[in-house]
Amino acid sequence: MAIFSVYVVNKAGGLIYQLDHYAPRADTEKTFSFPLDLVLRPHDERVVVAFGQRDGIRVGHAVLAINGAEVNGRFTADGKDVLEFLGNPANYPVSIRFGRHRLSSNEKLMLASMFHRLFAIGSQLSPEVGSSGIEMLETDTFKLHCFQTLTGIKFMVLADPRQTGIDALLRKIYEIYSDFALKNPFYSLEMPIRCELFDQNLKLALEVAEKAGSFGPGS
């Protein structure tokens, strides 16, 4: 079981804190001969698999590295177009590493803002008066848990579906936020959280939660 990441979103929908705690590695590296038996297409400034799943390589996986060198979006480490490079028989055999692309800072900001709007929509769609909005989204590989405070701050945790104790963890994160962000004289409300004690105590809380520990008084 694992906790993947933590997001803190202010009441305006801005991302003010994000921590990647554990990222499962699903990269697959293979050596290919010409012609490449996968169909690649450009998508969102990167090159992804459009057809031809095999050996752990799935549709939607991005080209992350070629011959051991990390690619930069649609370009190789030395500035060549990835699709043109892979379309040249002279460059084979070639080693390609595929996997899920890493979210950029801008993508994380956009996703936090998008969830903020979905949360509001969820509260409006609810047949119950006074609904708090979306508290959990579930997929086959992770669950997104959300806790919104009375002041509108949202604490979001992405975790393994089997991970227990997330409700207690969310309230513990709120406690850490109150103790080490709000009580910090250099911190301004609604602004990004940059506090070493907040980081340290949050990481400790995540470790306790992953070990199925409880948050008792003084913990």
C-alpha cells in the first residue's frame, strides 16, 4: 500500500502545495529493429504510443528516453525530432524507454484548478441540501480523497485503493497546516506554502499512515 501524492488547494482554486511522495515505476525499455512495430503520434508536445501494445508498453505511454538519453518532449537530447529520428533506418537498432509522462508544474496547477471546479459542480448536483462536494474519486489504480475545511481550503490525497486511514490522515494534514503554516509569521493566507517544518511533519504523517498507524493525541 502507498500514498502517491498530496495537494493543497486554496479557496480560489489555486494550487498552494504539492508533494509527490511515491511514484510507482512502470517504465519499460526495449531495443527495437527497423521498422518500429509500434505506431507513435505527437500528443500535447510529446510522442506517445497510439497503437500496438506489447511487453508492458501501453497505448498512451510516452517516449521518455532514446538510447539512454532523456527526451525533451518531442525532441531527443541533441535536439532532433523524435519521430524523424525513429523513422530513419540508419538509427537502428535503437533502445527506447516508454512510460507515463511526468506531470509538469503547469499541468499540476491546471489539474488542481480543474478539480476545484468539479468539486463545486458535485455539490450543486447533489440531491442533498448542503452537500460538501466530491470527497472521493475511485479508479482501478488509485483513489483521490478530498477534505475541505470551513474556510474553503482543500486537502487532497492520492493513494493506493487498498490504503486505509485516509480520513484520519487528511485531518492530520489539516492539523499540520494549522500548526506549521498558519502559525508561521512569514506565511500569507492563500499563498504557496514554503515551510521546512510543514514539509518534515507532512512526510512523517504519510509514513505513519502507510504503516497503518493511528493518529492519537500528540502524534
